[in-house]
Amino acid sequence: MFHEDQGQQTIAQSDRVNNQPSVAFTIEGTAKMTSLSRGSIYAAMNTGSLQARKWGDRTIILRSDLLQWLEALPPYKTAA
């Protein structure tokens, strides 16, 4: 599961509805959850690295797709 540090909420904790984690997010919700800009989310969608789905005129991102995308990001490398 995606964790920044102990001081920040996890995706699982910060998106609860009726004490159940959400299964999908809007673009705005995804940006808020990841602390990334909407433009960054759209860029990832446009390259195909982040899967999005349409329901009518709404674009949604499934929790599983978001977590898969985050886990696939390259690790931060320190200058050693």
C-alpha cells in the first residue's frame, strides 16, 4: 500500500466513505490523494501508464489502477 510517512495518511485511510475505502476516484480526487497536479495525472493517462475509465462524461481511476501505477514508478535514487 502507498505510504509517504507516518505523519501522512495512506490512500486507504484518507478516502473512506462509510468507513469503507473508495474503489474509484475522479481526476481531482486522484490528484489530491497523490499530492500531484491534475496535469500530472492527465499526462500519465495520456501516455497510457495510468489506466482511466469513462462513465458517461466522468473520468474515473480505479484504486487498483492507481496503486499499480504508483508501484511501477521508478524508485528514488540517492547520489552515492
